[in-house]
Amino acid sequence: MMNLKNHLLFVVSTSCLFFSCKGNGDKKEMYALKSKSLAGTYKLIDSKTIKGKDTVTAFTDSSKTEMFKMFNDDHFSFFNHDKEKGKGKEPLFVAGGGTYSFDGVKYQESLQYCSIRDWERNTFDFQLKIKGDTLIQTGVENLPELGVHHTIVETYLKVR
């Protein structure tokens, strides 16, 4: 357990690091510092897909499916699966991952791997809001060659 002196030293050191990154204009270091606030595992608790004027709620029946998204300093991964281990009426398993950048609001995913292979090697721009242990991801998924053009709003709860 950290004593008060060590805690204050940590706070001062962290603040100096942040301001020195900000002061010298090295955005990459500043972004890396901010990206650490994403580090962890998040469980999807609500998902909406908006196509034109239609809103479809998806993946929210936690009795049937669950989805997790994980972040480290510069990579993300996700998986979504049905709880019947693929043996129910609607088997589901989707997984993927890649690199990301995050400046505190603007979030960009470069999807390198995906079980839906046509989505690989695409980049997606989103806005992220973090409120306590809740992460809200909003943005457009646009893949014209696949006929995909919709807005997503996903809400995650940090579990670790």
C-alpha cells in the first residue's frame, strides 16, 4: 500500500510528465498518456445501430449474448458470443482487434483482425466519452463495398 509521501510524489511526477508533454508539443506522448485511461476490460451493456431514421437496439439481451472490449496502451480487442456456445437458434461469435489512437475525445480504430474478414484493414473514427466506469462509443461505420453505412452508439461498463 502506498504511503502519503509516495502518493504525493507519484501525483507530482505524473503532473510534471503531463505538463512537460503538453508544453513541448509532443502530442504522441500526450496521447499515449491519455490512452492509458482506457486500459482495461469493458462489458457491453447497451448497443444501438442507427440507419437513416431507424434505430435498432442490438446485443443488449444479456441472457443470450455478451460482448467485451479490451484496451491496453495502443491495441484493442473485442469478442461477442452467444451464451449457448453456438448450439442455440442464433449462434454468434465475432472477434477482432487492432491498434487505436485516442486523444481524450477522438478515438480511431484500425481493425487488423476480424472474424468477419471483409472488415479487416479498415479504419473507423469514433467519439468516446468516459464517465466514471462507463465508456460511450459513438460514430459511423462506413464500408460502401459491403453496403454498410450506419451510426453506432455503444455503452460499456468497465469490469477490470
